[in-house]
Amino acid sequence: MGQGGEPRRAQAYDGELGAAVARAQEGDEDAFAVAYRLVQPGLLGYVCGLVGDDAEDVASEAWLEIARDLGRFRGDGAGFRGWTATIARHRALDHLRRRRVRPQAATLEQDVLELPGPYSTHDQALESMTTERALDLVRRLPRDQAEAVLLRVVVGLDGPAAARVLGKRPGAVRTAAYRGLKRLARQLDEEARGGAAER
């Protein structure tokens, strides 16, 4: 994690993202494409953790709203990531409400949490798994924990930004993230012991 608890990979491109957003607000379509390229992978991972297989459709709805309201956005690259995550979360929650009204095959829904440190075993374990497997494990967490983990790890938001997206206090998000990562570590440890016992 970088300064202030923000993941290093997010810090690395926030300057480029902020500049691209500013140019996109002036009508530069290529700059909007750069902003999309920088934000979409994390945003799609976050939405996938919330709605499962319908993530691409929900993310597309979010990007339509982002493009429509881009002129109203005020802030830097990190702020833009938080703003887009908030929009995506609203679209995902709308989708889940519609799904409850019209039942379909259920996908587990859950919340996120915060990374404890730069070289933690939790971080290393999450990085070693495939994205699909990681999202499957995250979906098994209680909703507040899963969403905190997704915002912190996948989207790359710092604690205060993730708290704003969720409408919670930063301490509550940090606690949810910590508990979720601990639970993920226990699940991985149990699976590893089970796999070793089967050999």
C-alpha cells in the first residue's frame, strides 16, 4: 500500500487519470478512452463482486451515466475513481433490486474491506489466485466485508474514499475490510490443509 493506505498501483496512474478526465471534460474523446481504460478493469471487478455474471451489463449502464454526467464531476484522478465506483454501486444495487422483483438464478452478493499492510499474507494470497476464484471467495463474505474488500483491493480506493462510496464511516469500512481479509485467509488456509490431506 502506498501513502495514506492507498494501493500503489492506483497512485501510479491517478495523475494520468486526472489529466485525462480534465481533457475529456473539454470534449476530448481520446482522453475519455484513456480514462475508461484506466478505470474499467477495477470497476468491472467491483461490479462483478456485487452482481456476478451480469457485471458487464451493469458496468455499461454505469459508464453511460458517467459519460452523461462527466461535466459535473469535480476532482482529481483518485476522486474520479471514487465517483465512478459510487455510480457503479448505485447501478448494481438497482440491478439487484430488479432481480429480486424478477427472480433469476441467484448470485451471492456481498461487501468489501481494507488491506491491512503492504506485504501481508492476505495480499499475497489474493494476488496468487485467479480473478474468478478470488471473486468467488469474496462473494462468500458478509456483504459489508465483501464490498469493502472489492473497493479497496479491486478498485484501489483508499479508506476514506471507500467509506464515501458506501455511505459509512472510514473506521467501519476499515473494520469490515480487516475482518473480511482475515476470513479469506482462514478459508484459504483451510482449503490448503484440505488439499494437502487429500494427497
